[in-house]
Amino acid sequence: MPLTYENLDPTTRRLALDELDRDEEHDRVHVPDRIRPEARAQYLNRLRDALRYYDDRWLEEHVDELLVETETRRTKSGGQATARLPSGAARMLAEGDFNRYYMRGLARRSIDEGRAVVEIYRARLSLEPRASSEGSEGMRVPAQQLLDELRGDVLSPDPDRRLGKHNSGLSVRLV
């Protein structure tokens, strides 16, 4: 089931695409390791199409064939093992990347429209949401701070970051 994007309209889409263009111009686009190296350009084209016309569900349906079959993971003992991708890998990847650019576009829109904040909401139904996610719902965050945070390093493990984490089910809306 795709996330529910409350402000996904032509204005937000245009700004989300501007953010993707910005990343490409500055060579900062993060293509997940789960995408085959030779499929990188295809993935970016599909992400662009999803942002322009569709949603994360469409991206999920069109990214599966671009995924690697296996990945290396750390074992509990500190070693490494090769494992098949989890069954929800395409969904998590598509949802995370689409939502990140959607939130960046919405933060820019909020700033452009003279709004100071955006509000965090649960965009995916969850029967057992994480406590950290529940605590974030309804919070208002400065749009510029969110934009700066989401423009940062996607891979940096920032424990204070509430948004932009894979599989959180959270997004933002205009207030």
C-alpha cells in the first residue's frame, strides 16, 4: 500500500523534481546499493517519472527488475554473509526515495509560500507503530530545517533525525 501524500499536487511535484535535479547537478544523488550498478540511470529515470506523474507504489512496481538478487550483510558474530533481498525490498526502497523527495519539495513549497513549519503525520497505516514514530506524529518542524536535513547525507546515521528514515511510514503536510 502506498503512503498517503496529503499535498501531492503539481506544485509539490515540480519542487520535488527540482530537488532531484539539484542533486544530479551537484552529483549528490544517492542510488541505493540494492539497485544493480548498470541499472542506475534506469532507476533515476523511473524515480523522476514517479515524482512527475505517479507515486511510490508505481515506483515499487517498476523497480523490482532493477534490484540485485543478493546482498552482503553483517552477522551477529561480526562476519559477513550473502543473503537474498527481503521480500519488501522494492517497497522500502521506492517508498523511502519517493517520500524523501516529496518532503523536500513540500518543505520548499512551505518556504516559498511563507509558511514557517510543516507537520509530521503518519502516511502509512501501522497496527504497531514504533514509539519513536508515534512521538513524532503531530509535531511541527521548521521547513528550512527539514529541507537542510533531507538534503544532507542519506546514509549518515543520525539518531535525532525523525524523517527520511526507511520504513518509518511518516511524512509531512502543509499547515
